[in-house]
Amino acid sequence: MIDLYYWPTPNGHKITMFLEEAGLDYRILPVNISAGEQFKPDFLRVSPNNRMPAIVDHAPADGGEPLSVFESGAILLYLAEKTGRFLPADLRGRKTAMEWLFWQVGGLGPMAGQNHHFGIYAPEKIPYAIDRYVRETNRLYGVLDRRLEDRDFIAGDYSIADIACYPWIVPHKRQQQNLEEFPNVKRWFEAIRERPATVRAYDRGKPWATPPAVTEEARKVLFGQTAVSVGQPG
């Protein structure tokens, strides 16, 4: 059994997608990030960065005590190694899947996240910031489109690279991106969207999928924390 600390964000969807694809037994423990539940001491022990998703594997491969893993990219890699699925076994294929996994966690996710922040959540609309992140998101879509020009999936076969990237393309309209401009991404996106495991994964998040009102209090919880405010030395 795997406990999944989850909220229906792109990073949360990554993990339900993998778990549904692999058929692993798991239960969802919702972490309402708009209400500040990610800052509770019990969650901090699982995820020291106060961010979801995180997991606790109650049956780790070494047969030892339950094992916690935080950071979505690390979780995907852990689950791929645990199950022997969605990560190529050969040196070169594994290298490629890892490159694109880290491309997502270091590039596509952060840049699209800033796109969302300045375009939707920021109390003050700053044209320079909005333009900067919309353009960078656009560039990254172009990188992915070129990668998919002559292959069905990012690393050849369907892998954790695809699982990592897909949820960050789902909100393409919020990111002010037009998939018609990226035909290879569009083809890839539609193929993954239709996978039964993807459908099940997104269905699992529906009970918590209503976006919270962007109130001043919600902004403070989501974006105003410091080390001192969450009870850490500072």
C-alpha cells in the first residue's frame, strides 16, 4: 500500500497517473494547499519542503520500515525503479528518459508555474513578468514539439518523462499557449489524454478539483510563507 499526499495540481496528477498505469494499490490523503495543510507538522515529517505530492511506501523493496519520498520527479523515479516500469532498462534509453524528466522538473514546471502565478494569481498584473513567462513557456513547448517530431513519446516508449510532462500541458490555455501551433505536442497530448489510466487518474482528483477563490488569504497561504512563518529556523 502506498499513501499519496495529494492535491489535484499538475504535480499531483503525475503521481496518480503513474499509480494508475502501474496498477499499484494506493490511497489518497488530500492536502488542501489553499488552506495551508501542507504546513502541518505531520506533513513536514513526510515532505520537508512543505510541498505535495509526497508518498509513503508501506512495502518498500528492501523489506524495511515504511519509506517516504518527496518531490514529484523523485517519486516518479522511485516508483519506476520499484515496479520496473516506464523507465527504459538500457543505458541510453534510461539516460534519455532521465534527461527529459529533469527537463520538466527544472524547466517546464517552474516556468509554466510562474506563468500561472503572474497571469492568474498575482494581485498586481506586471506586463513584463507575464510576457517573460508566457514567452518562455512558448519556447519550451517548441522544444517539446521538436523532440516529438519523429517519435510517439518523449523517450521512445511511454515513460516517466511523458507522465511528468503531460499534466503541465493540460492547462495550456491558462498558459496562453495554442496547441495548434505545436502539432507534435498536440498529437502526443491527445494520445496520452485518451489512455484509460490517465482518465482514471484525473477522475480520482475530481472531488477536490474546484479551484479555490483567489482571495488575499489564499495568496498569503500559497505564496507568502517564509521560514519563520512555517515554524522553521530563520
